[in-house]
Amino acid sequence: MEFLFDYGLFLAKIATVVIALVGILVLAKGLNGRHGSQKGELEVTDLTEQYKNTVHQLEEHLFDKPLLKARDKATKKEDKEKEKARQNEIKKAAKEGDLSHVRESRLFVIDFHGSIDAREVSSLREEVSAIIAVAIEGDEVLLRLETGGGMVHGYGLASSQLDRLKSAGIKLTISVDKVAASGGYMMACVADKIISAPFAIVGSIGVIAQLPNFSKVLKKHDIEFEQITAGEFKRTLTMFGENTDKARDKFQVEIEETHGLFKDFIAIHRPELDLEKVATGEHWFGNQALNLGLVDEIGTSDDFITHACKDREVLNVRFVQRKKLAEKLAGATGEAADNLLLKWVSRGQRPFM
């Protein structure tokens, strides 16, 4: 009897857990439906203020209190005079009906940490649109770029988003602290200036496509694979059928055509590059890339931002997409599986850069 009682208690606990999980999933689905139209929001961080706070905290340990007190008093007086002059300028501009030149120019900082399918381009689009909407003459954008490239169409769209800033007359600087290779360099070459850390990986101007073929395995186990297409080259290489020399030749032609478009794009934005020398698919470290003309300056994004914080307002603009509660509960396992499948299947369909 005691065993049955313990067993029944165990089953009751299991049932309670299952019911609770089902309830959470139902609630998540309801919340997702209710807030489905709210795709995300912009987060703006004042990097200048963060920089000043960091300096102030350190100075409190380096200097004595009388010195800090005297300096703070002088700083407050100077800030008060600046604010008074600014208010007078605003009043004058308001009377003239033109407030566009009242504020000082700013540096907007955005980030792109690219995945293989460049899905981060959806956030980049929102960030670029927001900056263009408020930018005035003299504003600049710094993009902190980190990606090894991926799908051609995804990184082509990401490059087009950056080109929107150029079309709007906004100066664009791209900083590569770790890697901007292949599709990443396609994005970088759009910039007015490319900054690279000494050992950042840059270049890899090439195109690749690869996939496994399981036709021999299927034959060994007497498994037939059928594929029906309309159009001679609707499908060239396949993972499960036998690949022909004609299909391989056609796919090679497509790869070469994509590489040619890649080189043409870079030639437009960096015409001084010797493409025969750098468009070989090789990559280089920052110092080497500088000598080849792939980048314009050696440095880090931290150097650029710190220098800017000393004399202008620097704002980090980030579009945060709202994740559905069900997606959060699902965790990273499903996403990892999707990414793995994406790598193998898509590489057989489209070239990667």
C-alpha cells in the first residue's frame, strides 16, 4: 500500500508539471497573438555620458577633494554659460522659423554582428531609417561590424541598407575589430572610411558553395531518390541524386558570375583597389589589409568612440526585436538545429560569400 501511495504521489507531481507547462504555452500563444504587431523598439544609449561618468569615477581616486571641488565649480559655471547661449540661439531660431541648425552634430553608433543568413539586417534597416529621419548636416555614423559573411542575397541587402546612409549624405565609418570577411567586406567597402584593428581579419573576396552528396549511401541501402523539375537548370547539384558533369559546369558558371558581381560592387565603392590582387578569396590581417588598400586606417572602434566623446555627443542606436514568449521558452536548441539545417541545405541552393 505504501508503494502504491508513493507511486500515486509521483504521478500526481508529473501531472502537475505537465499541466503547468501546457498552461504556460497557452498563455504564451495568447500573448504572442495580442502583441504580434509590436515588432520591437529603439534603444538609445548616451555613450558620451557613460564616458564622462567613467572618467569622473577614476578621477575621484586620483585627485584630492579640494582640486575636484574647484574644477567642478568652474565646469558648472562654464556649462551654465553654454546653456544660456544655447537657449538664446534656440529663441532666435524659433523666431526665424528654422530650428534645423540649433543642435550640434552627433555621432550615431550602430552594431552589426552578422549570422550566416544575415537575419540581423531587419534590425539594421530600422536603425538606418531612424537615423536618416533625424540626421542633420554634420552627423556621422559609425558601424561596428563583425561577420564572416554568408548568403549573397542577405549581405547584398545589408550593403544596400548602408548605401541608404550614403545617399542621404551621412558620412559612414565602419570599424572592424575582429572580422569583416567575404559578405562582411562587401558591407565594409560601402563606407567612406574603414578602420581595422591590427589583427582583424579582412578580405576573403570570393564565393563558395558546398554540400554533401548521399547518393552512394542511398544506393547501398536500395533507397531510390526522385526529383522532378521543370526547366533544364532548375536544380543543378543535389544532395541525394547523382550529380552530372553538365550540372557541375553550370553551377561553376553561376559561382563565377556571382564572383564577378561581387568584384564589380567593390570596384564601384573602392575603385583604387587592385582587384586582380585582392579578389582571390584570400583574407589578410589588418596591417596587411592597410598596405593592400582594403582598409584606410589602423585602430579600434574604442579609439574612434573615445575621441568623439571628448567634443561631441555620441549615441548608440539599437533596434531590439521583441521575442515571443514561446520563442524564449523554446530556448536555443531549436535555433541551433535550424541553423545547421540552413547551412547544409542552403549551401547547395545558393552560393555564399
